[in-house]
Amino acid sequence: MTQEGKKIREGFSLRRAYALMKKEFIQLKRDKMTLRMIVMIPIIQILLFGYALNNDPKHLPTAVLAQDHSVFARSFVAGLVNTDYFAVTREPKSAAAAQRLLREGQVQFVVTIPENFGRDIVRGQKPQALIEADATDPTAISGPIAAAQGVFSTAFARDFTGPLAYLKGRQGSLSVEVHRMYNPEGFTRYNILPGLMGIILTMTGIMMTAMAITRERERGTMENLLSMPVRPLEVMIGKIMPYVLIGYIQAAIIVFLGEALFGVPVIGSLVLLSAVLVVFIACNLALGYLLSASAQNQTQAIQMSIMVLMPSILLSGFLFPFRGMPHWAQDIGSFLPATYFIRISRGILLKGDGFMDIWQNFWPLLAFMVVITVIATKRYRQTLD
Amino acid sequence: MSDGGANNGVSYAIDARGLTKIYDGRAVVDHVDIQVPRGKIYGFLGPNGSGKTTSIRLLCGLLTPDDGTGSCLGMDLRTHAAQIKRRVGYMTQRFSLWDDLSIRENLQFVTEMYGLDRPRERAQDALKALGLAERAEQLAGQLSGGWKQRLSLAACTIHNPDLLLLDEPTAGVDPKARREFWDEIHRLAASGLTVLVSTHYMDEAERCHEIIYMAYGKIVARGSVDDVIGHAGLSTWALYARDLNALRRELEKDPAVSTLASFGESLHVSGTDAKALEAALKGYETQPGFAAERIATSLEDVFIHYMAGVKDNFA
Ligand SMILES: Nc1ncnc2c1ncn2[C@@H]1O[C@H](COP(=O)(O)OP(=O)(O)OP(=O)(O)O)[C@@H](O)[C@H]1O
Ligand SMILES: [Mg+2]
């Protein structure tokens, strides 16, 4: 029996961590419902958000500030509407009212037809019109603006007849003003996809690890596990590793479907993204592990996961441009790993960012991972108290 | 590492003093002393909720005591929990192996958790010894209650521990398997293993070297079965009468009677004062068909007597 005792290793054992991991894989393999969810969640989310990836939106809300009421003004507006991009929803009475509509996001465009628009046309001077655009979504406005330029060559065809026929062929000009102030980061529709990756990984990562541990507690198997000479770090590694793989599978589904179904480009390096992914996934898993220390059962684990998930959806820059949020919201967002990951994944996937470009957002992720892991292993209770 | 706590020349595998665990302001285990010499089998008895499971958890380091000191296999409970776990086998009251792992996977996993070499072979050996080799791939959750117990026992002895803490290991196990189980326990004890086993079965208590009887968090009696029965100082009679129910109703009010139990044709009464009880019984001789016969006091009579007594102390 003493010989037996000597074979027992002291300290951290990689073999034990591996055995714990193997056990987790076997259990996962037999949990068909969870396996299905792992694959279905990213697919369903991508399809749900797919409409938002529609890259050529039509009938955008437009306010027309008409300071000229000539027939030419009306023709010009009709021409804009005929492009199908513009839908005149408001006719503000003053420039200030028009600006307010734009600021509040009630309209995407303000078209200003200056005084003397008609008179200038008749005099043979080049007519001027102004389009101000909300650049919250730059890709959404490029189509309409290009179309609006063309309106000058077609809209007046009917008006330039008879005595005005000499005006034919004279191009008017449209001055366009894009208000970047609403979106200094150049938030685009494509942004949804890398963001979705951050959100889905947060959701499954935190929930699955938190559940994996509370399940042991709920079923009473924790008592058995704790009665054996297992170290907290071994349990943590064993519990977390299978879900790292799952995170990769989900990330791959998102990138693949985004490209295949919605043509979202992959500009940067997938290798670099994979390296960041491992850190981000580890952050979430450690966070789930930490939450599970306080959860008594799986229901509580899910509720606590949602407490992290909700701010990750709302305050990470996934749905709203981060810099556009109030300061308190930005402060909260700065404590969410998803915030940094979403910036990085957008940078890599959409802009082709390299390591140096992402570093300022990558080091906070690394810091998160280390801090959360340390706290989680410390918080892991080796007793049933 | 010394080879166990020594005291008066006896080497103790478990030596705990004043162990206390408080839940919600209530001492569930209340200054309990437990000493179990090496190589002995000690039975741990007591009514439901008396604190047996909690005591066992304290002994294997799963709970931190609120008061008291103790050592297991010569190692301090508070500071050496990790080392103690390597050499202790603990079988939980509730089945705590993994339902969604197969029998083989469970055994192999446990082997690996103890850091033992050749986990595959060891699991296979344990399967053969259990007689479950053909069902090795079946999920543990699908086993019958008795088989789950037997699998748990195999799992908690797979690392050849020096001390076994068994929490109601034979609950729901059939008589033949129970007998085999106890033969196995005795065989292990003969090779030096120490066993503390909680049970509600009186016949199992009699298979232990000594018993510890616990009620309401306190140890009420301890020693060999004969000692415990002797110390209780009960005298017991078997009574017969045509109308046992009527007799029972009368006796329930009798102050000389401390416990009463119906046994089919007879009624067993015990009392602490032998003379008073004998005198009291004389008063019932007029009942039709009455007969009284002095019998040996059983462990069960003693326990029921203690339960009533302790309850009075707590009331
Ligand atoms: N985690 C806990 N929190 C609060 N009270 C607890 C906890 N665990 C046990 N208790 C209480 O401690 C007391 C002793 O429980 P314990 O499980 O040790 O009894 P037991 O002797 O093993 O009973 P049984 O024979 O039914 O198994 C009970 O009153 C129980 O309600
Ligand atoms: Mg119990």
C-alpha cells in the first residue's frame, strides 16, 4: 500500500487535467441537445442578423427642406424619389428643424433646395442642391448619393422643352455633405458580423462553462470530485479546454457563413484572428468558471451569464458605435472583454489590421484573461462549505 | 509523515476531538470525539439527521470544521486535506459517480484522478472483480440502485486507500451482495485498512469491531455492541397477550417502560429500572392470555431508548 502511495504524484498534473478534459468531452459527446445548440446558435443568429447585412437599402427616410418652390425644385425631388433610394418622409420648415431630424436619426438624409434654385436654372447658372447624410452607416449612403448625382441629368428632361430647350445638357451640381460626427469610427453594416462573433462566443463560452460546473454540484458529483486529490487549476483546464474547441467551431461557422451567404469580406489574417480568439475564448470561459463559483444550480448559472451577456450586447460597440455612447456606458463597456474583441475582429476581418494595429486592444484582453483566471482558481472551493 | 496518530500505544487512523460544524446557527455536529484505531471497522449509527454524513465530510476534508482538531492517518485535517484525500476512500451517501459516463469510463476516470499508473488495466481489473466486465460500456446512470452502490464501492477502493469512509454503502443492496460486501470489508481490514461505515442496519452494526452512536449531533454511546447494550442498563421482556393492542396502550402510559416495540405475536418492552419494570408487569398478569418472558436486550432497543432520551434532553 505504501508503494501505491509513492506512485501518486504531488502538485499539478497534466495527466489529471487531460483526464478531466477527456471526461468533459465524453459527457459533451453524449449531450446531443447541447451539441446541436453549439452549431445552431451561430447559424440562426447569422440568418437573423442577415437582413442587416443587406448592402443596398432602398427607400431611406429623407427630409426635404425646400426654400424654393419652382417647378424645377419639384422635378428634382421627384427625380430623387424615382431612384428608389429616397423616401420623402419629412418636410421641415427651417434648417434648424432639418438638422434636428438628422441628429435624432429620424431621417438618413436632408436634401436642401436653396432659394433661387429655379431662377438659377433658368438663367443658365448651374443649379446647386445640398444633401447632408448621416454617416452612421457609410455603406448605406454611397448608393443613394451616387444616384442623386445622376438626377440632374434626367430630372429636368420634361421641363427643358420649348423656350428652355437651350438648357438641355447643362449639368447641374449637387454638393454633398456627409456628417461624420455621428459615426467617427466609420461603423458599417458589415460590422455586425465580427461583432456577432464576439457576442456568440461570449454567450456560449460563459454559459457552457458555468453550467458544466454547476451541473457537477447539482448532481452531487462535485462531492466525489472534491474527495479526490484534484487541484483547482486541473479542474479548470479540464473544464475549459473542450469549450475552446467549440468556440473555434462557432467562429469558423460565422466567418464561413458570413462570406458565403452575405459576402462579408475577410481581408485580414485568419491566423492572427485565431490567435486572438484563443485569448478571447479563454477570457469568457474563465469568466463562466468564476460565475459558477457563486451559482448553486444551473438556473442561477444561466441568470448570471445573462448578466454579463446583456451589457456585452448593448455596451460593447456591437449594436451601437462605442464612441457614440454616453460616458458611463463607455466606462462599463471598457470592462467587457467583448468590447476589445469586437474591435479587433472588425479590424482584422474588415480592414486587414495587423498585429501592431490590434495591439492596443489586444493587451487588455490578455490582462483580462490573466486576472480572471487567477481570481477563478482562487475562488474555486475545495470544500463543500 | 508519521504513520498515524499514536495514543496510549494505540495507533489511530482517525483521531478527532471536539469536531463541530454549525449550519444556520445550529451545531449539526457538536463537539464530537472520534477515534478509530488502525485496521478496525467502526460502525457509525444514528437516526436520520443526526450528523453522520456531516461528520464523515469533516473527516475527509470536504467541510471545514467550525471548532475542534483532528487528524486522519496522522495528518492534520485542517492543513493536510490534500494529502489526506490521496489515502482516503470516500463513498458518498448519494450516488456521485457520473451518470453519463459508462461503468468503465467512471472507473478509469477515478483511477486517473488519483494519478495512478496503468488506469486502463486497473479499471479492467476492478470491472472483473465487480463482475461487471460484460456490462462495462453501459452508462452508470442506467444501473440499478444496488449495482450503483457496488460500483461506488469499487471506485472508492480502486486506489487502495488506508482509510475508508463509507456513508450508508449498503442502502438498497440485496442480502447476498451485502454479505459479500461485508466479507470484503473484513478482508481489507485484515490487511490493515481502517473503515468507518455509517449504516441503519443493526445486523451490520454487529459486524463492526465497535460502534459509535450519534443523535442530534452528539455521540451518545460507543464501544463494542455488547458494551453498548450493557452500558444502557436496560432489561427487556417479551410479552404475549390475547389483545396486544390493548396491552400496548396500557404500557405506553407506564412510567417504568422506556421503549415498546411490536413484534408480530409479541410485544417487547424495555426499562432502565429492572425491578420497577418487573413489578409493573406483574400488574398485567390478569389480562387474558398474558405471558412474560425475560429476553436479551437488542441493539435496536438500546438505540430507540437513547433516541427518546436525547430528544427529552433537547426538548
Ligand atoms: N449544507 C447544509 N446546510 C444546512 N444544513 C445542513 C446541511 N447539510 C446538512 N445539514 C443538516 O445537518 C443535519 C445533519 O445532517 P446529516 O446529513 O449529517 O445527517 P445524517 O446523520 O447523515 O442523516 P441520514 O441518516 O439521514 O443520512 C441535518 O439536520 C441536516 O438538515
Ligand atoms: Mg447521511
